[in-house]
Amino acid sequence: MKTLFEKRQSIRNAESSLGLTDLKLNEHTKAVYAFIRHGESYQDEILKHDYFKDVSTSTIKRSVQILLETNLVTVRIDGVDRRKRILFIP
């Protein structure tokens, strides 16, 4: 189990270096942020990813809204399908 604890410490250090610990974000919001930080994405991609299969749609939507309100994530309209919003890290 030492390896698991080391990974948790590593995650906490990474979150701290990104300034996420100061914002008191919940684990779901941090996970959504990490997903978007991995690369531009649509909210639908987050909802359909296996990692989030046990997380409700409303929780993910709320997490995206929190990230937008705190300016950690920005949104732009897709050039092809104007109904879709692309989430990215500014």
C-alpha cells in the first residue's frame, strides 16, 4: 500500500502546484479539470468516459460550471456544430 500513498502524495503535490488546493474543489471537479487539462474536450466526452461512469450527469455539469466560474476552464463554440461547447484550459 505504500505505492498507493505515494501516488496520493504526488497527486496532492500536483494539485497544489496548479493552485487547486486553494480553491477547495471537490474530487469530482478536480477529476473533470484533469480530464480537460489532458486535452480539449466536449462535456459529452467527459460524460461517456469510463472513469466517470459512476458519476451523475448533474455532478459533472456542476463541476464544469464551477470550473468555468473560477476561470480554470474556458469554453468556445465548435466551428462545425455550433451546439457543442469545447472546454479547454486557457
